[in-house]
Amino acid sequence: MVSVDTADQNRAFAAQESADFPILSDPGKTTAAAYGVLGPVGLARRWTFYVGPDGRILEIDKSISTGSAGADVSATLKKLGVPPRRSV
């Protein structure tokens, strides 16, 4: 996940949501600009990029629905042949 928030804001978000994944902090918006997700007023759009092990972008989802995002990501990963993660 990439966020244009500061590292401290991202740490607080991760703790609040019990996130078990890394969050790249991009307050300078360099990465967001490189991926073309900055909107006209400088806010990042919520797009999901699926990146393969070789670093190539396999798919981009530009239609994120917060209500179904988890199921949508799961379905796309399955479609891309990514094996499910085992629970600990």
C-alpha cells in the first residue's frame, strides 16, 4: 500500500486497522505521480495495482468500492493465479 500521508500517520493507521502489510509513505507524492494516481488537486486516487514477482504491473483496478474491496482483491488475486495466504 502507498499513501501520501506521513510515516507517523501511516503507523497510526496501521495500528488502528491492525494492518499486517507494509505501507509506503509518500508525502512528497513522487511515487503517486509516477503511477499517475494524483488527481487535479493533488490527492491520490484509490487504485489497486497488482504487481507480479518480477515487478511488472499485472492489472490495475481503477474502480474501488470500499464495501467490496476485500472480496474484489481476493477475486483478482485468484484470477491472476496467486495462491491464497495461509492463516497463522
